[in-house]
Amino acid sequence: MKKLLTTICLLVLVSGCGTVAWYRPDTSLDQCYRDSCECSYDANKSFGDHLSLYYQCMELRGYKEWPRKDLPEGTRFRWNDKLMFTLVAGR
């Protein structure tokens, strides 16, 4: 049963994969990636819901999840290797 739930959760995550990105205007892609990695690290060493803690950390740093199609032209993207299925964006 646990394996089935894990598989279902992964399929749900993959289906939405790449449609939104963490973005903060006037932030370089490198800075966004560093912030994302730091939030991922902090969330993983804490107790509780790691994904919620990651979201809170990114929001406290001024990032918002934006639909990729609504981001300004010229925005670059990068996957956060440390946190599966997380796309970061910057200039």
C-alpha cells in the first residue's frame, strides 16, 4: 500500500512538472538557485512537512510561484537538483 501511495504521489508531481517556477523580479538565475538550495537544505534538516517548510522559506525571501508562460521574456530556467521537480527562474 505504501508503495502504491508513493507511486501515485510521484505521478501527480510529474504531471505538473515544469509548469510553474519560483521567481522574484530582478533576481539572477544564480541567486535564485542558491536561495532554492538553501531553503531545500534548511527544510530537510527540520522536523515537519519539508515541502511546506521549503515553500515558506522561498516566500519569506520574496519568491512567488509563477506559471512559466507568464514569466517575462528572456527569463532563464534551471532545475534544483537538490529538490526534485523544482524549477527556479531568473535573469
